[in-house]
Amino acid sequence: MNDKLLSIKNLNKTFNVNEPINVLININIDIFKGEFISIVGTSGCGKSTLLNIIANLDKESSGYINYFFDNTDSIGYMMQEAALFPWLNVEKNALFAAKMKNINNNNYIDNLLKKYGLYEFKYKYPSELSGGMKQRLSLIRTLGLKPKLLLLDEPFSQLDYQSRISISSDVYKLAKENNITTILVTHDISEAISLSDRIIVLSKRPAHIKNIYSLQFDKNLLPIERRKEKLFLSYYELIGKDLDMFEN
Amino acid sequence: MKTKKLLIHFLRFFIIIIFLISWELLSKYHIINSFIFSSPSKILDCIRKLYTNNNLFIHINVTLHETIISFILSIIISFIISIFLYHFKTIFKVIEPLLTMLNSTPKIAIGPIIIILFGANQNSIIITALSITLILNILTIYNSFLNTNIYLENYLKTLNVTKFQKLKYLVIPSSYKTLISSLKINISMTLIGVIMGEFLVSKAGIGYLIIYGTQVFNLTLVMSGIVILMTLSYILYLVINIIENKLKKYLT
């Protein structure tokens, strides 16, 4: 748990659209192997930008990220949109990432399809699936890579409340069982508290780290069980205050 | 739903029958000039004669052969050129005005040049047909290459795929939908091009029949050519429709 997986140093990001817009200011954080981290912040503050920079989809304006692993092959990124290939069936979509990386994880992916109730639909196409099923398929495709670092950008936002709780719990279990470091971007504080080891609270734009909470829950508690704890409410209040949720 | 479909079919058939009967009667009683407008019975007789003289299918085969070759060539060539231009976008930017200019030029105007360059043979007919469809196809396919799903593009970026993998797994499959939906327009445009080519230079084909009929003032032959052409065009449309539906199932 104490081995660093990545280290972000003095990271700044500015977008140059007509005039420079500062999005991220002086972000410093070390992320450790096996950690489940959530990034919360108000809408549009730069959470996804930070995730994109970690995923190499975007470039930092200054500062740097040190990856203590081969970052090109071991990052799994699940975006808000399921981003499935409409011309590939469920099975081929699920295997896509592994195929691109020349990894033979067919049995593992088959098991994931069974676990998430998509095995019977493996010859169906994305247009024949519900929103929740698409999101689960996107998750299976990402997990199929057995990534060292799993980046989740509001992946459960399109699911109904029940599926959201159940799938986020599954992701938590899978990440913990396989020692996958996970960074989740979410606007849902309850989700962040129920899943994370640490929560990074970003300020409004230009975003800096306002607070980092190391959550002190019993390690054996499941995400759903955390929600019943008194600590849960305390964290909710603290983070809510950080995000100015209780004003007015 | 089924009754409505049947009603539509019946109405179509009914309108055609009424049209043919009116045409026949108007021509028979000299209300319209039967020399210019001919009549359904004369046209039918002309087609029957073409058939008994073993000429009908010779002309249809020639036109069909030229159409299918031009159609397939147009799709393959435009696809290859679009891939090339997608890789070298600056080249596309340089030639874009030229493509637009060429596309809006009436192709009949460049017909004589095509004949001089490629000779008075079937090649010129195919080139004329290509001149009508090729540029439009290139522009359509190229634009579909550019308009791939942004989320899928971002997803591929997270996988660090190569330019070739992006082309193979995203750009080309994304364009199938556009390509399939353009097949119907393509086949009719190709047919127009082939007939135009046959007007300019041919020894056989439906276009030849029409132009020959005009030259000898046999307007029944001209009308027969038009009827054969319309029937052929409709059959090709139906075939493409079947292909389109089959492809849609697999590719979209």
C-alpha cells in the first residue's frame, strides 16, 4: 500500500481559448498502489481534465507526473459515455481493449460477462442494450485489461440508483481483490465516501487541492455498510462544506 | 399495418394502369401525337421485337455490365483516395476547391476529352460514369472519416493505438453507414453516367438504343429504351436495397 504508483508534482493546466484560462493550479499528490481515490469538486472545476492528464489524453502546461509503472500499457480508462463500438457485438466490444494490447484475457472477460449478467447477450449489439448494460459492458472492457491504474470518470452517472450502488460495490471489490489502484472522478459525495481510501477535494476553477481526506473506516466494511456509519455523515458534512453545498 | 401496405401497393398499381390506359386511348384516338408520344401497345410490340431478334438482352447486358463495373470501381477508388486524403489532410485542403469545381462541372462537357483520351470504346463509358460518381463519393467518404464519434476517438487514445489501428478499427467502420446509405444514390448516378457515356460513344446498350431511335426518328424505340432503362433502374434499386439491409445488420 505504501509503494508509490504515481506522483503528481506542481502540475498546472491552462487552456488557451482566445485568452488563457487557468484550470488547474499547483496540484501535488502521491498516489499509492492499491489505493482507491476519489476526486470531487464542483461541476466544471477541472476534475476530468486532471484525469485526462493522468491518462495522457491531455498535456499539462507545467509540472509533471512520475509514473512508477509502464504507463502506456497499464491504464484502464472508463469515461462518462460508454463509448462502445456500434458495429461490434457485446463479446467483441468486451475483448476490444485486450485485443489492442495483445493480451489474451478471454476467460477472465467471459467470467466478467457472466458476473455482470451480459454473457447471454454476448452476440447482441450495443443498440440492443439498455443504458445500464452499456455502462457495465464498458466497465468489463476496461477491467479486461487488468490495468494497474483504473481511471473512472463519473462512470456510474447514467445508471439507476440501485445499479449504481451494486456496480460501484463490485468495482470496489474487484479493485481491492486485484490490488488495482483506482482514481474515481465523481460529483456524488456519498459515492466517494462509500468507496474511497482518500478523497481529494478540488476548489472551484482554477482548481487547487482544497483538502485531502484519509477515510478512517474499518477496512472490512463494504461500501454499502459504510453508508450506515456515523463517520459517513461527518465526512459528508466536511466535504459538503468544502464544496459550499450548505450555503443559503 | 398490413392492410395499409396492401392499399399502397394497390394504389401504385392502379395509378400505373390508369396512366397506361389513358396513354393508349389518347394515342389511339389521335388526341396526342402518336408519332411523338407512341403508345404502350407499340412500345410493348417494339420490346417484343427486340426480344425475338435476340437484341433485347444484348443491350441490357452491355448497360448492366458497364454499370456494375463503374459502380464497383467508383466505390473502391473513392475509398482508397479518401483513405489517402485522410492521411494527408493538407493535400485535401489544397485540392478541395478543385474537387468542388470539377464536381459542379457538367460532365457532358468533358465527354469529348474522355473520348480523345480513352478512345471510342467501353472504357470511355466507364470513365464518364466514374466522372459523375467519383468526386461526390470521395467527398462523402472523406467527410464521414472526419466525423467519427469523439468518445470512441478519445477511448482509442487511452489505449495508445497506432494511426493504422485507428483507421482499421474506428475510421473505416464508422464510414460504412454513410457508404451503405449512399449506395442507392450511387447506383442511379452510375446508371446516368453510363447512359450519358453510351450517348457519346457506343455500339450497344440502352443508351445506344435511345440515341439510335432519335437519329432514325423512331420514337417508339426511344420510348422503349426509356421503359427498359426505368425497369432496369428499379431492379438495380431493389437489389441494392436488399444488399443495404443485409449490410446494415452487420455493420451498423
